[in-house]
Amino acid sequence: MNAIDIHIHMQPREMMSPGALAFIESGRPDSEIVKRCLDSPKALAEHLDKERISKVGVINYVAPDIMGFTSGVNQWAAEYRAGAPDRIIAFGGVHPPACKNVKDEMRVIFEDCQLDALKIHPPHQDMPANAYADGSMPELATVYEMCQEYSKPVLIHTGTSTFPGARSKWGNPMEIDDIAIDFPDLKIIMAHGGRPLWINEAWFVFRRHKNVYWDLSSIPPKRILEWYPRLFELGNKVIFGTDWPSPGVPGIRKNLDAILSLPISQEDKDNLSYKSAQGVFDD
Ligand SMILES: [Zn+2]
């Protein structure tokens, strides 16, 4: 069993704004499993056994106004991972406008909580990912600098979001172009391929920067080769991810099997299933 899903959402439900919670829980056939996994990392590990998935990236981020997530998610993520440490890669978050001191917060994330990576969600944080570049949010440069210092990857959402209140204009992957130039040693995992509005921009940024990786999550498997026909020219940077249990994602294994049935090489399949993710986190 060697399969890593770099992008699932297990988050503190008690922090979520009612609109966001209703959105995530409505009409899921597996909502009982989801609830159990949210409450217990052991239940998640059992679910992963059934799904034949070895590890998952558990995504958390800070977006107090739109989603309700405060910096308390970092402690939550550390505690959650402790329940199944060999199965979970824990992502944390930071929202500069909600922080007294960004440097202290980053130390909490990577030293106290020992989290594995950071997530930035521009449409949910109501800021462009490169907000440091025009001087409007200089602390964001500190965030990327410190990820670089600690050798921790940052995963950045691209593409639209339909959560209540999300500002989809900040989903343009071109903003990652700035970050990749200004922080050349930072590993950037670009989530969702800019879908559906910025497909060309995502491909451009991915191809241009060697430290930009591709997270397949929430791109419908059937669309991958249609939208990004040359994606697997850089197959060693393509990482499997699902966004489970977000709306429209049927399940982790179902999603992986659909991707593995695409007409791509065995090497590409091995890379996306686990090797590319190992490459990001192992060195
Ligand atoms: Zn996500």
C-alpha cells in the first residue's frame, strides 16, 4: 500500500462558521464516516486502511472572517496528528492580519507544534498570495521566508471557491509566479491547477518554476488530460490529492482509481501516487 493523498480536510468543526459547516456536510452519502474521522484520527486511520491509502496531508489554515478558523487550528492539527502520526502529514496556517507577531506565530507552527507544512488559502483569507509584493501585507514575505528557513513546503490554493463569502478573484495562480521568484528555495505545492478559470496560468507557473509542485486535488479526473494535456511532461512533480470530503469528491480511493485508469505511464502513476509527495517531504 503506497499511496499518499496530499490534500484532505480534517478541521475543527467547532470553529467553522455555520454557513461553511452546512456547505460541507450537506448531502454527503459518507457523512457519518466524515464525522467520525473529524472526531478521531484513529477512525481516519481505519478509514484509510479500507481505502488502501498509506498517508494523507491533513489541511488546516487560518481564515477567521470567512471560515471561522483561528490560529487555534495549529494546536488542533498537532494533536490530531498525534493520534495517527505515521499516517498524517499535518498542515497549519497563518493569517497575518489576525496575528500580533508573525514570526512568533511561525515559530509556534514549526517549533512548538512541529507541523509539517503550511497552507495559504487566498480566496478564504481574502488576500492575494503575493500580497507582500505591492507592500500591502509585508508580513506575508516573513511567512514565506520562514517556511524557506525551516525547509517546510507551503501549499497554496488556486482556482475558484464556492464557499459562502469566498473571494474567488484571489485564485489566480499567476500570483505564485512572484513567490517562486522571490523565494527560490521555497517548495510550493500549487493546489487545484487554477481550475476552472486559470488553467493556462497554472500550467505556465508549474512549468516555469522547478520548485512549484502540482496537487491534483479537486480537478475532476476525467478533465486532467483534457485541461492539461502536457501535465505529465513534468510527472515527477505531480502529486495525488482529493480535497475529500469537500463537495463533489466521492472518496479518496475512487478518485485515485479514476486517475490511475488514465492513459499515462506506470512511472507517472508511481510518481503521482507517492513518489512526488515523498520527494517534497523527504529531503
Ligand atoms: Zn482543499
